[in-house]
Amino acid sequence: MRILVTTAPSAGHFFPLVPFAWALRARGHQVLVTMPEQFIAEAGRSGLAAVASTPPIDLRAAMASGEGPHPSQREGARDASAEHIGRGFGRLAEQTVEGTVAVAERWAPDLIVSEPTEHSGAVAAAQRGVPLLRHNWGLELPPETEEIAADQLAPTLTRLGLPAPAKAELRIDICPQSLQLPQARSAQRMRFVPYSGAGVTPPWLLEEPERPRVCVTLGSVVPMIHGVTVLKELGEELSGDDLETVIAVPDRFVDELGVLPPGVRAAAWLPLSLLLTRCAAVVHHGGIGTALTALTYGLPQVALPHMGDQHATADRLAEAGAAAVVRREDISPSAVAEALRKVRTEPAYAEGARALRTENAAAPGLDEVAGIAEQLAEGHRN
């Protein structure tokens, strides 16, 4: 069976798909990933076959409405609106749909797997008459984002003579139910298995730390927008505690951190699934991938949400008892350090984190859900 995987060219959108794509490969199926060209090399490093649907696209420019900053990046913003999510990713699909449909015509897939913001794959599924599977990467987006994206795409589809996007026949949810939004649609649950990119394990990571190790990260997008000053200042604040602090940032930001105090190190691009195995707690930006990876290891967390669904992720972690939250307008080195001390010393946070780990581990495994997807595709072929 041939399976086409479509995704926006972003780590947070692609990485959660990798374990499931490999589960399908392990069952003997051929899997091909397509996305704009700038992320193809990253897809190749995952070990999956990949082909570009378009030349490189400036993701932020493609999604920009021309109406000023996205609401999720405005001071005090708590979430991005469904309208902006739907329109923004609809605009991205306007640029990718023709290429994605062309890839599907050549590949002739039996099943198309798309993440929730990638809409050209849904058009290709309708064009080919094959089932569409939506694989989420965390908290469910408002359902109306799909209708808004389809509305944004409609003139382009009419011009190209293409059908409206297909509706998903199966949805996969990798977010534990206790963390997922209460109003989320029914979906096939699946155990979250961390994948955060390829990387070489440095020798120090294999050693048992002499002091409790904590990971501090703001992901890849937040430093690009807001800089790394808060990370440097937090490292200096935590150096006074009896900790080993690892600041995880993309390679290009390491030099900006400068000389760090004793007990604090900057780790360039390093898969979190390696780093967190020997950590006692995590401080992060509220990114769902980081949050899910941390809960896989049962780690208490401090969330510092900056934009978009990071706020909702932080709120859900707090409600589940696994994290303390420091709002963007309240972030200071002392406030974050105090929140970290709180989650490390108050047992309720560790208990909440372990409960999420247990719930995730009890969810159906990758192979079981890959078998369900296989049956869906075979049902259409028959």
C-alpha cells in the first residue's frame, strides 16, 4: 500500500507524524512525505522518503494577512483565533495545493495522512478518491478552522478545476484525554512517542548528573521572534540553585547566550527525547511537542507561554496538575526560578506528571493504530 503524508514545513507540525509514518513502514507499506522544499532535508533525516511539493516558501509571509501582527503575537494575547488559523493555513495551501495534487497523481496513494493545518492533502484525497486521515499534534484546533481554510481555498480550487477538500474519515489523537480540550471531537487515541529530530548524543548526556538536571527551552520560534535574553538571564538566576541547568536552543542562538555561569550549559540542537531522560523538571514555552515529550517521562513542568496555542497548552497542563504557569507579562528570572522550585518541591506536580505519563502509556500503540489505518485504506480499495 502507498501512503502520502502531507505537512506544513515546520518541526512542530512534521515531527509528531514521524513515529506513525514509521509504524506504517514497519507494516510493509511505502510512505512518501511531501511539503515545501525548505524542510525536505529535515524529513530526509527522519529516514522517510520525501519530495518537495513546491519550491521554498516563506511560511510567515505566506500566512500573513497584511493586517499587522498575528493576534497570537500581540502583547497579552491568550490564543490565536480560528479565523486567523483557518485563513493563514488556507493561504499556505493556496501555494501548495497544485504541487501536492501533482505529487499525488504521480505517487497514486491509497491513503493520505495530513496534520490538522495542512489542507492541500485533503484536496488531493478528494481528487484521487482515497481516504483522508487527520493526525493531530496536540490540542485540537477549533473545528471551524477547516471550513475557514476551505473557504479561503475555494477560488484557487475553482481556477484549477480541483474539488473541495475531503473530510477526514479517521482522526488520530496523540494527546492524553486528561490534557486534551474537553470539547474535542471524538478521535482514535494513540500513544504519543517522542520524536524531535535527528541528533548526535554528547557523552555528558549519558552520565548521571551530580545535581538535579533541569532543561530550559523556548523552542525554535519564540527565540526567533523574542530573542534569547530571557534564557540567558534565567540561566544566571538558576546558577545560584543546586542544579545543572541545560539551555536547549537551535544552533544559531548558542553564541547569543554568551558566557554562562558555572552549572549552566547551552546545548545546541539536541533531541529532547534524549535530553529529558535524565532531567528532573522542564521549563518551556508551552509548545505542545515539548509538553508531550516531558509528560512521556513524567516530568513536572513550568510553562512560559508566549503566543498561539501555547497559552491553551499551559492552561491544560496546569489543570492536570503537572505544571506551574508564568504568563508572558509576568516572566522574570526570579518568577520563573520560584515556579521551578515550586514544581520540584511540591509533590502534587510530580504526581500530576506521572498520572499523564501513565495515561499516555495506556493508550493504543502505534502498530495497533497503523493497522486501523490500513483497514480504512483496504476498505476503499475493495
